[in-house]
Amino acid sequence: MSELTVENLHLAYGDNPILKGVTMTLNRGEVVALLGPSGSGKTTLLRAVAGLELPHEGTIRIGDKVVFDRARRIDVPAEARNLGLVFQSYALWPHKTVFDNVAYGLKLRGIGGAEGKSRVKAALEQLSLGHLGQRFPHQLSGGQQQRVALARALVYNPPVILLDEPLSNLDAKLREEARAWLRELIVRMQLSALCVTHDQSEALAMSDRILLLNAGRIEQQGTPQQMYSAPETLFTADFMGSNNRLPGRITETRDGAALLEGDGWRLWGTAKAGATRGSEGVGMIRLERIRVTEGPGDNRLQAELTTSMYLGDKWEHLFALGKERLRAYGEGPLESGRHWLELPQRALWIF
Amino acid sequence: MATIAKPTLEVAAPRPAAAFVGSLPRALTIALTAFAVLAPLSLIVYQSLLSAPFFDAAKRVGLDAYAFIFADPDFWSAVRNSLLIAAGMTLIAVPLGAVLAFVMERTDFPGKRWIEPMLLVPSFVSPMVLSFGYIVAAGPVGFFSIWATDLFGGAPWGLYSIAAMAVIAGLTHVPNVYIYASSALKNLGSDVEEAARIAGASPFRVAVSVSLPLIMPALLFSAVLVFFLGLELFGLPLVLGDPEGHLVLSTYLYKLTNKLGTPSYHLMAAVAVCIVAMTVPLVLLQRRLLQNVRKYATIKGKAGRLRELPLGRWKWVAVVLIGAWLFVSVIVPMTGIALRAFVTNWGFGVKLAEAFTLDNFHSVFEEPTHVRAIWNTVLIGTVGGALTVACYTAIGFATHRRNDGWSRVVDYLVLVPRAVPGLLIGLAFLWVFLFFAPLAPLRQTIFSVWLAYTVVWLAYGMRLISSSLMQVSTELEEAARTVGASRGRISREITLPLIRHGLLGSWLLVFMIFEREYSTGVYLLAPGTEVIGAQLVSLWQGGAIDVVAALSLINVVLVFIGLALALRFGVKLRD
């Protein structure tokens, strides 16, 4: 069952269109990540769902209740949409204790006294904050603040919880722990969550489904595996993962494969939409799929090693191929000079 | 399984308050503001178009009042004097204020921490008191004049010429420039100056070719501000212009009160309209310039700590310059008042120790009207100040985070009183109380003075309030909306508690300006509505020097109590 449905949402700031017709759904118990570069409209979409931005076209339904419908002039104010929103900055009220921050939503719903108290306690326990109730937000670490923000959004059991870059304010080491913890919490509590992020690895790790936004439109959506290993467009392929880009000319196509030719090299790859014979094409391949090999062979090309970088768990080698640069991972250092690189046909996408 | 898992405890969203109820307090606030601002002003314009006071049965609509004043040579000489003094004081205050700001913000000038509050003293002390201080300190028989005569056989200065008034007004308005110039320098990222140093410019070159151009918008703004304040001057020309009969616009208007024997309200209104016609463009210009200042402030880089520039040999030049300015604009008038309040009389051959007395204070406290004036002044600053801040806050909330037409209307409403000198607002409110019969009973109460004060300082107060409101991050309010709080509850339970420190600071600042205020109460002075400021104007006219001195000192003490509290609680004395 769909907890949240957005249809054909348009939104502009003045003359500047931000959302250009976004349609999406969020099912019960599902985590959907809104992924995209900055300026793609992902946070605006989240805020429109929350009722903090005013779209000029489209509908938004929460459960089976219409909360926004431009055509029917329905716009339920943010405070009546009964959603939970975790802000990027957490936005904890500095004048209220942790307990009061969490209790406010219940107080507004007329739940005070013993019941309110026990529910706030329960929520704090749930997020391992039980001992911090009487502290003020400024006395907490970043990770604790984030959990308070989450408790505040969850305590009144909203049908959908919205997360705006929930991990971006944590430092790198803490972020990975928090990611695992958050994923676990969401699954355990069967939350339906919509989560904005600009970090593709965060989206891959945390969500059941990814919506990739590009300039106010949904570029592609699907499971993390689909998004990563079967991108439909150049933008998706480029945005997910670390890539090599190889421009050339498509000289032959057959059976879903295309031949890309450049200055002194020719490579077979998987043909993607728009790859037609005789046109300019772009080959895309993930860094981890290029192999440094001993000698010539199918789908191999020769390139000059320019430098190598030691990354700790592996090496990254940088090769020059005419004007182009290719990067590949390796287990050890390489001698300088020319090397043969293999770009497997299945891993090389031609757009 | 979690206690707060969904299926077990479903909670309905709170019902939103009806939109109409939510906006009723707002509509009321806007309506009251509009009335308080527009009623007095329209009454002035209306009165200026009559041939007699508005309560006179024989009044006719026409331009007679304008014809009369335009035919009066005194009016034109007042216009000329006003422009001369305003221009002169601008020329003095702006360069001095800029230099002062540079020395205080950028160099290793000794003792900056405790000098800073001293620099602001002239802007906190009532101009009436300051001017009186100058007369008793440096007038023909002032303390300093007599000491100078003893030492050098003569005092080489005179106080009563137009030039002297421009100099004194210029020196005492240096803080107004200093405030804007120094905050512009503060906001100026030190990196742009460091970049110039690295590129090879000497500190002096940097000051002239980088810092100065970048704070130019702020200086231009403060120049317009000072010129504008020059047109508004009242206390200074009233006290210092009197002996030689120099009139400026405001004193011309004041003298008109009794010019024809009967109340000449129509003439006063015509002069008032002329003054406002000169100040309104200046206020609009200031608004434009302020946006410029902000534009420059936003290009700042990192606000790192700048290494102070060693003054070296120049230190002594700076010490002498700032010392001289402090001496002339703070120490001379303040000593004058402090001494004069404790002597029976003063003149050639009088020794301080022999003339010492407390009689001046006795006579103040024996006279019920003076006691009432002191009491009212304290009351209007404390209780009245709190009420005023409450009103300003209500107006602030009426426009906070609302970008509709009404918010813009309020923006302009708030700006309007800025263009009208306090003397005129007081006069206009007198008419409002006479004109609207239901308000008449309030006329004889301190409420009338409080209302006029609140309107006069509306623009200033709203700046304080909105800068507090701006500091509340939008997300804190949005977070409250998403958990289900209505607009009214957000204002009461989130925003208001968050700005309470800002409001307390505003209360202290409003207390100080209300203690300092004098011109607004002049026309509202009646049994029951005495405040020290207006009382001083009236007593000065009556020549009661001893009482004026004692009351002035009391007034200064009240302001300084506010100042000390503000410093103690770390209130920012400027925005």
C-alpha cells in the first residue's frame, strides 16, 4: 500500500523552475532515497511533501488523504500533515531540554501527563538517549543531536518520516556507523521513510529504492543494484560510482553491442539508448572494472602510465590515452611506461 | 518490538487553527500601528491647509499658512541656518568618525576596551543636557572659560555663533558615524586587507585603497544620517542659538507657538510639513544606501582575527586626537553639569569650595512637579519601555516570515515616523488627543507621552526586534510546524523564548533612549505628564539654571544606570 503519492509536481521560485513534473510513490515499510546533485530539487521535493514549499501544480497524497491538490485548491498546512521531518541541521529547539523537544509534538496533540511522559521515555530509550532527557541540545554531541531529532520526529508515529541529509552533519567516521544504525532502526520499526541525500554510497546502503533527480525531473528510479549496475542514461551512469569516460565514434552496432573507435583503439561495449551507428558516442566504465593486463587481447588498449596513488587498501593508476585520462585500480605499484588495459564488453556502456 | 512502532499507537494530527483566527491578532496589530502612525501625520497635513486652528469655527481651507511663513524672513533664515549647521556638522563628523573607527578597529591603540563605551556617551546623553553642559562649562562665564581667563587672560572661543553650533553638533554626532564605520570595518573580511598587504601595499596604502573604498557605502549612509539629524536638531540650537537669536527650523517652529498671541497651530503645521518634506527624501535615500551597505557586507570573506596594526610613533598623534575629542565632547559638558549642579552660583571670583551646596537638589525635591517628572521619567523608561518592546515585538511578529503585501505596508509604516522629528510627533499627538474626543481623557496622563515616544522610536525599535528575529533559524520554526504547531503557538512557544535575551537587551536600550528623550514631550507637557526632558526645555525657557543643572545631572545618572546595566549584561550598544 502506498503511504505517499506525489503526482506531476511542479514548483518554481519566481521564474526559476525547481521541480518540473515529479511523480513518485513511497510504499509502507519502504525507504526511498532522493538522490541527485545539488540544485536538482531533491530537498525542495521533500519540503513540498512536508508542506513547507508551495508547488504550483500537482497533487500530494499521504495514505489516502489528499494534502495538496493545486487543481482543487487543497493545501493542508504543514502542521496538519502529521509527518515527521528530520532537518539537516537537526533544528533542535535550544531553549528546550531533550525531553521537552521530544514531548512537544505529543503536547500539541493533547497527550501530556503520565502517558506523554512514558511515550517520550520510550522513544528516548529506543534511540539510546534515555539518560540524556534533562540535557539541553548544546550539551550533546552531533550524533546524539541527530538521534534526538529522530526521536522528536518519531514520537507521534507519523505514517511517513522525511529525512533531509540526515548524515551530512556528522564527521566521516561517525557517518558510516550512523548509516548502519539508521538503516537498522528503520527496518526494525518498519518505518516508511523518504530520505534526501547527495551521497550515492549513502543512498545505495540505506534505501530499498533510489530516485535519481536531475534538474527537477526524475532521471531514473530503481533498486540500488539496478541503479548501479544497469543505468539507463549517461547521467545515471556518471552520477553513480567512479567512472572513466571515453569519447569516440560508434562505427558498428549489432545484437545490443556497439563498437566505439578512437585514435588508435577500438572497443566493443554494451549499447545503451541513443547509441546509433555513425554517431559520436561516450564509453563509460567503472574504475573497478578496468583491468591492467600483461599483453594485447580482445577489448584491450595500450596507454601510458602517468602516475600512481596509494589508497591504503589498493592502488589507483592514472593512464594517458592521447588527450584522455583513464583510471584503474590495482593491487600493487606498476612500472612506468606503456601498459595494456582490458575493458570488458559487459562492463563498458556506450551511450 | 518497539513501543513506538506504528500499528500500536496511531495519533491524529492536531487540528489547524482556523486561518481567520490566526490572522485576527495580526490584523489588529497592523490596524493599530497604522492608526498610531498615520493619524498624527494626517492631522499635521490637514492642519497646515487651514487658515486657523482646527477647533476654530472660523477656519477656512487654503494655503494661507504657507503664504504667511513663506513671507516671513525669519523662516528663510531658519532654513539657511538649518542647512548650514547640517552641512557643517556632516563635514566634521564623517571624517572624524571614520578615523576613530579605523583606529579602534584596526590598530593597537591603548585601552580600546574601556574607551569604546566612552565614545558612545554623546549619543546617549540628551542633547538638551549636553548643550546646557556646554553653556555652563564653556559659555561666557562657564567654568572652563573662567579657568582659561585665569590662565591665559581670555577664553579664545565663543559658543553662540552658527559656526560654533555646527562644530559642537559635529563633534557630538561623531558616534553616529563611528557606529556604522566600525561595524562596516568589522564585517569587512580581514582577508581582503591581508591580500593587499601580501601584494606589497603598506598599511596606510591598504587603509586608503582597500578599506576606505569598501566602507564607503557605510560612510555615505552615515553622512546622510548625520545631515538628516542636523535638520532635526532642537535642543542644541534652542540653548545655544538663543543668546544671539539664531533660529533653525525646529526652534522657529517652537517660537511660533506664541508668535501671534493665539495658538498658531496652522503656521506650526505648515512649518512641520516643510520639515517633513525635507526629511522624507533623506529617509528614503538612507534606506537605499543601507541596502548598499548590506550588499557590501555580504561579500565579506572569512572574519578572522586581524593582527592589529602597530601605530608606532603615530600612537601619540592618535592619543592626542582621540583625547581631544573626548575632552571636548564628553568631559567638558559632563564636568560642566556635574559642577554646576553643586554650586550656588558661578562667575568671576567665585571659589568652587565656597560655593558648594546641595540646595539645588533640595529645591528639585521640594517641588512636586519636579518629583513627578523624575518619577514619570523612570516609569516611562522601565514599565513604559517594557510595554513599548512588547508593542514592537507584536509588530515584528505581524511581519515575521510573511512575505505578503501587508508586511511591506508595515515596513513603510514603520519607516514613516523616522522622517518626523520628535518635536513634531509630540505636537501631532497633542492634536490627536484634542481632535479625537474619545481619546481626550488620556491627554492628561503619562500614556500620551508614552504613545508619542513609542511612535517616535518605532523605526529604531523595529530594527532591534527584527535583528533578534532574524537570528532565529527558519528551520527551528519549520520543525515546530512539521510536528504540528500552529503559527500562534510557534510564535509563543518557540520564537518568543528564543529571542528573550534580544528583547531584554532591547528593553535596556529603549530605557536609555526614553530617559534621554526630551523634544517629543515638549508639547505634551501638562500637569501629570511631566518628564525630565520636556521639563528641562520649559525650565530653561524660564531661566531656572540651578534646577536645570540638578535635573540634568539626575537625567544623566538615569541614563548611565541604563548604560552600566547594558554593559554589565553584555548588551550590544549598536546594531
